[in-house]
Amino acid sequence: MAISKTTTFETAIGKLNTVIERLESGEESLDASLKLFEEGTALAAYCYQKLNAAEQKIKELTLEEDSGEEAED
């Protein structure tokens, strides 16, 4: 499943929750379950990447802030 680069983290999490609910219901066929599992795996990877990018940005901003405070001392 291809995930659009314009998909927000919140949208992806919502879709992932829907996939999980459908898989946990046990009402899907084997083929449908495999497709859902594949979709869920892609969504989870996308969300993980988004979280890692956000964490990296926070680290960068924190370092910039810390080095700015040291320069003022």
C-alpha cells in the first residue's frame, strides 16, 4: 500500500486503528486479513518514520536553544 506524502500522522494512526479493529474482529477472510495486515504494516512504518522525524527535529531545536543560552552567558 502506498501512503501519500500528504497523509498526516493523525490520519495514518486513525487508519491503523481501523485496520487493527477489523483484524481483531475475526470477520475478515484470510485474503482480506493478509491485505489488511500488509496495509497495517505500511501504516505503522509510516507513523514510526513520522515520529522519528519529529523526535529528531525536537533534538535539533533543543540543541539550538541550549547553544543559544550558552552564547548569552
